[in-house]
Amino acid sequence: MKALVYNGPRDVQVKNVPDAKIERATDVLVRITSTNICGSDLHMYEGRTDMEAGRILGHENMGQVIEVGKAVDRVKVGDSVCLPFNIGCGFCENCERGLTGYCLTVNPGFAGGAYGFAGMGPYSGGQAELLRVPYGDFNCLVLPPDAAEKENDYVMLSDIFPTGYHSTELAGVKPGDTVVIYGAGPVGLMAAYSAGIKGASQIMVVDTHKDRLKLAEQMGAIAIDDTEGAGVERVLELTGGKGADRGCECVGYQCCNMHREEVPNLTMNNLVKTVKATGGIGVVGVFIPKDPGAQDKLAKIGQLAFDFGQFWIKGQHIATGQANVKAYNRKLCNLIHAGKARPSGIVSHELSLDEAPQAYENFDKRKDGWTKVVLKPGK
């Protein structure tokens, strides 16, 4: 099969590799029809993780079931399915609690497993023609009959839509709340979209990329251009000086200032400044235990100079971590099927798998107009 293989920093290549196959009785084999490039993939692409050479990338996957293991009885050959990026067993303590992003069995010694991701187990990614899905009955979301018609919407259920929604859950967004979101990339845009679904009264999105801020405006958010570093003042102005009820961090450890210099603590401290006293903050941007490639000494060992005194004195609360996709994907799927959600509005490019290396390069450079890339292995 063809697959996108990580060779090393900024070096990915489409290669012919052995076909993915059923390995255990609970596995499902999927022919991939859509697979997204995620901002999290760029951390690995840039060599900022411990991703091993030879691994297949891709954790946002959708396709058609072509084979099932002997122990699979719910999912059928021919089903269109979307796969949560986090792999769960369905029976450990965390999975039973709905915390499938922190499964205790699929990646021994670590809480959580995922496709094609550094440190998240040995599982191959789905930027390929075929994908093996462990615990298929549990991990496959079988899609409605309009799956082909709305494919670019449904593939967003693998990660980006639930992750944006998760940030609003962590922050505690409720109807009528004011919300500030740092980051107008795909996750931030989906957070803004989700805040709208939840009935937020005012949604502000802060970024420096004008093309992405335009998309935020199209979703009904107030776009705040932080190019000159005045984003904090603008949020406070719009909220009468008190700050937003809720805030979402959708950038992560490679956030940059107006000079495009990495400042790992920037968005976290800006959230403390722009969320009101007693407000909630949800963090879904990726922060890692160590970042040897960082310029900042603290960031090298996974630490931040966090304004904890201000955070404490304001009585704010914070929740963090990757989305437990299965906690949200079925309900969000229902919204897509009913025509009440269209997350594909952020898609900027639909390309073949062979075009993936160039797509990674352009996406990594944050070229204008490159917001969300969907790869079509069968194209």
C-alpha cells in the first residue's frame, strides 16, 4: 500500500509499504478515503518530538470497512466509519469513565494511545491506503447513509471538531457566556464554532494570521488581530474591563509573539489576563513533558513561567488535556447529519496522498490560505 512515511525532520515521503492487516480478532481493517493533516502532525514533522523514522503519520482518519476480525460483531464490511484519533480498549477504568484519550491498556506504561503519533504507542497512522483499527467494535463510529455526501464534514469527527468542542467543555462554556479563544488555526476555529453551538453570547478569537481570522469572522466570532501585540487590551475593552467568562487555549507550546518568536508561556498568561475573576480556562493546545528543540530553557524541560499568582488571586480554574473523542463524536455526528453543523467550512485544500509532502511543507510554513488539508488516498 502507499503510505506517508516520516524519515526525519521536515522529510516525509510517500512510499510503498506492507499492507496493513488484521492482527487480532478484535481488529477492523479500513480502506482510507479521507485523512487530515493536523497541526499536531507539524510538531513531529519539524522534529520537535521523539517520533521514530519509518513511522506512518496520520491520526484523523475515515474510510470504509473491508475486513473484520473474528471477534467483531457490530461493525460490518462496507460500513463507512470515522476513527477517533485516540485508541481505546473500552474496558479499562478510564475507558469505562469515558476518558478514552487516557486508555490504560493500549499503550503500556502510558495513559493514552493514538494512530501515527510520537509516544502514543506502536500504531501506524492513516495517511495511507489502509489502516488497522484495534478494538474495532469500540473505536469505529459507524456513519449515517450520507457519509459520502458529507465526507469532509464527517472526517472532522476524528479529532478537530471534538477537540475544539472539548476546549469549550474544559472551560465550562454555557449559553450566554462570553468566550475568548487564543488561536485561529483549525482547533481554535472549531472551538469558536462549538462555542456558537453552545449559545455563547460573544466569541472573540485572537491570532496574527489574517486569513484565519477571516474564517473566524465567518463563524460569527469577533476577530482580534494581535499582530501589534494589543490583543489583551482589545479583549478587555470588549468585555468592559472584566474579561471573558471563559477562555480556550488552542495554540500550544510553539506559540509565537508578534515577531514570530516562540514564547511558550504567551497564550497561557494572556488567558489569565483576559479571563475574568472566577472564570474558566480550557487548554487543548499541545504542551509536552520536554522540548529539547526549544530556545527557552524552561520549555526544554517542559516547564512554563506561568503567572500563577494572578491566576490564584483571580480565583480562576483550569482544565487541560487531549479530547476524549468518543465522549462527543456521536452527538456531533448527529448535528452534521441533521444539517445543523458543517465543520468542513475550514477545509482549504483537498489533495491526493501523493501531494502530501508538499502539503506538509506549505502547512508548516503557515502559508496564507492553508488552513485545513484533507488527503484522499484513493484520488
